[in-house]
Amino acid sequence: MRFNTMFAASMVALGLVLSVTTAVATAQAADVTEAQVAVARTAADHEAIAAAYDAEATAAEAKAADHESMSKAYAAAIGMKGGAPSMVSHCNRLVTQYRAAAKEYRALAAEHRAMAGTSGK
């Protein structure tokens, strides 16, 4: 019983640490706005957008890693009373979604870098 209580407390602490690091990573990611895309004409404009998409990709990759760690922790807890198999699937689903989003952001960044190469200064 004592082990289950300690394990549960550890899981809560891990969740808090991961949520704080994810919030910091997400806060560093700059959103690309419709207005920014609409007025992008120069190489510098497109490079700025590409950098913002790279930041979004990095944030999504960090969230995927966080959920991958949580999935493993939940999977380890399944053998104990109160284990949550639905949480393992939840985390695994988010890992897949965040990795797909990161891939899309990287592709958008590459497109804007290509546009920067063909834009005027």
C-alpha cells in the first residue's frame, strides 16, 4: 500500500515537471499569423516565418517526448491497482499527433525557406 501511494505521488510530481517544461517550450514558439503570411515578400520575411515554424516543430517534438515518457510511466503502473490502460493509449495517440504536427511544421519551414531563396531582398 505504501508503495502505491509513493508511486502515485511520484507520477503527480513527474506530471508537474513535464507540464512546466512543456509550457516553457511552447511559450518560446512564435505563432505565425495570417497577416504575417499575407505581407511576406522578402527573403527576411520568409526566413522569419520559417524560424517560427521551426520553433513550433520543436515545441511539438517536446510535447511528443513528454507524452512518450508519461505513456511508459502509465504502462508501468498498469500492473498495480489503479493502473490506467486508457491513459497509455491517450499518451500514445498524442505522441503520434504531436510528431505529425512537428513534421508538418518542418515542411512549412522548408517551403518558406524555398520562397526566401526566390524572393527579392
